[in-house]
Amino acid sequence: MRLLLPLLAVLAVGAFAPAQIERLTLQQMIDKADGAVRGEIIGREVHRVPHPLPDSGPLYFTSLQVQGASLATGETTTVIVSYPGGFIDDEQGVWNSEAPTEAETAVGRDVVVFYKWSGDMGGGFASNALYASHGGVYSVFEARRGGSIVQGRGDGYAVASNQRIDEFGKEVARLALDKKQREEKGK
């Protein structure tokens, strides 16, 4: 019994420990991501992938097709970004607490997405992963006084506060150029 009590205490502390979510500045996001695109979600698909472990259920990933422009270069592009979770129908799928909401990823939404290539997100599924899951997609809205704004999410997110998209784009381009120069200098 004396050995069991310390083990139970450790388990109890672990059960109540807060989850650790990566806090990112815009600079850190740019440094870690492969790219950032501002555009419209023109397609959304949920993929069912066999689990690599026997006797395990399938894995599900949602992929968004975003058509727009690279915030780093201004070049027109279409990118597919994916994240874990999603539902094919009412019975096939899985919920993921770190996934963006259905409303944030609806076809027709104007968004900014940050992504990083992953050769295996799970079960051999390869895609541009939405960086930081729900922390890698930001809604864009028309401002009351004209122009568009990217909606901030608060302290700890790469986009902490609402910003005019043109100014935000310039800052992303500046930070991406700085990243590229640092990478070239390090070679």
C-alpha cells in the first residue's frame, strides 16, 4: 500500500496538469512555417487513412484547398493544408480538440493560413500541415472603413490582434525575407 500511494499521487498530479500549447509570435511562426497564404477556401475534404497499428481504427484528416497569394512573395498560389480530425458523415470521423472549427474552415471563407510540409502526419498521410492546428488559420474580414483585416486571437498567437491585411502582409513579407537571409548566411 505504501508503494501504491506515491504512484497514485503522481498520477493525480499528472491528470490535473495544464496542457502545454505552443505560444508563438509572428516572427516565430514565420521561422517555423514553410509558408503563409491569404486566400479563399475553395475546397474542403476529409480523408480516411488506415491506422498503421493493427486492431486500431482509421485516422481522419481534413484538407483545405486555399486559393490566393503568398504573403511572403505576393505570388498567386493554391495550397492544400491539412489537420488531424474531421467527419466524412455522422458516423465516420473523429473530433480533434486542436482542430479549427467548421465555421473557420468553411468553403468560401477568406483566411490566412500558415503551413509546414509533413511527409507523414499519421498513417502515411503526407500534406502541408496547418501549423499549430487551430493556431495556424486566421479569418479575414472587411473593415467598416474599407479594406480588410486579419482577425487576431490574443496573446500567444502569431496574430495577437486585429490588423489591416495590407500592413500584415508587408510584415510577413519582411519577416520571411529576414528568415531567408538568415538561412543563406548560415549555409
